[in-house]
Amino acid sequence: MKKTDDFFDKTKEMADKSEAKLGETFEKVKKSEAYSKITEAMEQVGDIVEKKIVEIRESDIPGQVEKLRDKAETQTERMIEQAKAYGSIIASDLDEVIASLKEKLSGDESKKNL
């Protein structure tokens, strides 16, 4: 048990030292000029994003988007109606072609019987 206890004690001691070293290093990084500049830049970006969100909410963009959606919906409905009308015309034309073919085929059949 002695070896196991020594191993765990040494491991704990190393972990504690590592944690302390990381803490010291992080404190040094926080005090560095680069960290300060990055933090400041991130705050500025956050401020800009917040201002833009407010501008968009206060602008007429949501209303314009709604109008655009309504217009697209209206145009889509109109196009669907046109497609139905063209489909009806095509179906009617096909019916005429089929009827004509039936007449021709039945006429050919009657000639064969003579």
C-alpha cells in the first residue's frame, strides 16, 4: 500500500503544482497588452452588433420583408392559377388529338373489313 499511497500523493502534488502554474500563467495573460486589446475589440464588436440589431428593429426592414413575402405569395398564387389554366388547355387539346386518332383508327378498321 505504501507504493500506491506514494504514487497518489505525488500525482496529487503534481496536479496541484500544474493548477497553480496554470493560474499564474492565466493571470499573466490577462495582464498582457494583447489580451487587453482582444477584450476591448470583443466589447466593441458586441456594441456594434447591439446597435445594428436596434437599428434593424427600429427601421422599416421588418415591414419591407412582410410586404415582399406578401408580394411573393400573391405572385405564386397567380402563377399556380396560370399553370392550372394551361394544364386545362393542354388537356383539352389532348382530348381532341385522342378523339381524332380514334376516328382515324376506326376509319381504317372499317376499310379493312370491306
